[in-house]
Amino acid sequence: MFDCIVVGAGPAGSTTAHQLGKRGRSVLLLEKHQLPRYKPCTGAIAPSIAQWLDFDITPAIDHKLRRIRYTWQLEDTIDAVLETEEPMWVVRRDVFDHYLVEQAANQGVTIQDGTPVVDIKLQDGTWTVTTEQGSYGSKYLIAADGADGPMAKWLGFKPEKVRQSYVLELDLPEPIAQPTMAFEFGLVKQGCLWDFPKQQSHSLGMTRFLGDKPKDPENSLATYAQFLGMEATAGHLHTHGLKLWNGNRPLHTQRALLVGEAAALVDPMTAEGIRPAIFSGIQAAIAIDGALNGDSHALEKYSHTIHTEWGNDIQWSQRIANVFFRMPKIGYRVGIKRPTATKRLGQLLAGEIRYADLANRVIKRISGSFLPGRDN
């Protein structure tokens, strides 16, 4: 009998397991794939996550980027540099995720990979988690199986919209001389493309933030790859689900919590998911530990903490996204092209400012561009 079973060994699940193990709790971390495993993701991480972790994360960082480039329909190029103290971090998810799993193992967490969960059942205050290799019991349960996993549904949570996201991985024969992260607006309706280069590869990503599934994503990625001087046929295209945050909702139920993308904790403006995943994992561990210590409201407090410390600010990100991606050309002209745009992006990622500090100004600037005589 474990104190807690965590299903899913991504950043949210591994962080939860690590934090519980550090508190002396018995934890089983289940992962359906063999570790280390590939995860479709462009791998961008805000360096501000370091303040939450009690171990050095830099061994898992593949590259650090300061140079940034924006384009509108492959033209109207803007080059900028992040002004933050620390550059943007980029990781290979197989390396980064496995590094987090190793930190959990160092805290005594039992790791079992290649173990898909096929059923869960709560009876008499005990969870029984059935896998293809056998059944395990625990007092509490963490759903950390991402956007495409079944755990949230099995736990009775209302389904969230799952968007389709695409990643084109292109390995290179030589290290990249002057790596530059890039964002392309206008080529994809109500969405964008981006490129986060690593030491010797490019990870091109694409999603549509509003509306339905993008049309012909393969062609859009191929066009962007060619624009960047690469051939899409030399790479590998991957697809994965994406659950963007769509309002605060309960993330707890009887003796169980949702974390990371299983809880739809993905920024609706930037699709950033790793930082909120790690934050939710830390808060989930605090809640489970509190519940094991007899706090009957600990799981409810978890939902409240995520809402107040993340959701209440990220609602402003959603409002910006709803305006920006409905009027992307105007958003590019009066938002992205402003000299302060990259500075504000860096401050957001560094945790120096919040979306609430920017939202009203950004929304008014984009919406106001429709007013006759308005000087923009």
C-alpha cells in the first residue's frame, strides 16, 4: 500500500512524486512508456522554474537562447534580444523528463515504466490502480497523464477541449552557429508557428489557438521549414493533444488530484505548459502531504491555490489570446512590432510581471485599431 500513486512521468507527475518522496511519503510513479521516452514538444522552458526546485536543473538544459525573430507571413521581420538576466532555456524532453524522474528516484520514489494503467477504482478509502502488469493500492491518486490520457475522464471530471498540436523535429549534421528562436504569425489562421533550436536540431511547432483544427498542417510546417533553410522531408512529424486553460474549475475529487496538462494547465496565449506543470506538481504534493497529516480540506485547498496563484492571472492571457488571434495582423502591427514586446515577454517568463499587468493595455491597443482616426 502506497501513500500515493502518480500516473504519468512527465514534469507534473515527476515533480509531485519527488516532492512527496522528499516529505517521506511512499510513492509509486507509473509511466506507460519505456523511459526515457520521446515527448512531442518544442521544449521551451522559462528559467524562473529554478526558484521552485531544490536541485540543479542545468544538467538537463540543452541550449540557452537570447536571440528572437518574429515574422508576419514570412515577411516583415523583427529581430530582438531577450533582456532578462537568464536566457530562455530549451530542452530535449526525453532528457529533461528523465532527469526529473531520476530526482524522484533519489527521494525513494518507486518508478515503474512500460506500465499502462487500464482501470482505477476507489473503495473504502483506498485506490486500486490496475495495470497490464498487476494492481497496486494507495491512499491517494494523482492524474498526470497529459492531454491525451484517460485519467481525468475516469475520475469523473468534465471533458476539456483537446486541440491538435504538431511538432516537426529536424536533426542537423552540425551544431547551430547562431541559434535564434522564431515565431511566425499569419501563415496559420488563428494560430502560429514557432521554432526553438537546440544544440544540433530544430523543433518546429504549430497550433491553432482558436477555432477548429488547422488545415493542411504538414504544408504549413514544410513552408516554414523551407523559409528557415531546411527541408521538412528530412525530419519527423509528430502530433499530440493540447489542453489550453479555459477557466478555473475544481481539480480535486475524492482522494485524487489533476496536475499539469491533465488539468488543462497550459497557457492559452503561448502554449507554455512545463512551468505550470511543475508548479502544480509542487502544490499537489503539499496538498497530499497535508491530507495524509489529517487536513480534510487539503485537496480543496489545492484547487484554490491553482486558481488564485495561476488561474486568476492566466485568465488575462486568455483574454489577450481571444483578441490577438482573432485580429492577428493588427496584433502583430500594434503589439509584436512594438520595441517593448520582447522585453515584456521576457519579464513574463522570468516572473517579474503578470498578464494582469499588461492585459488591459494590450487589448485596448489591438481593439482600438478599429477606431477611425486612432493613431497607432
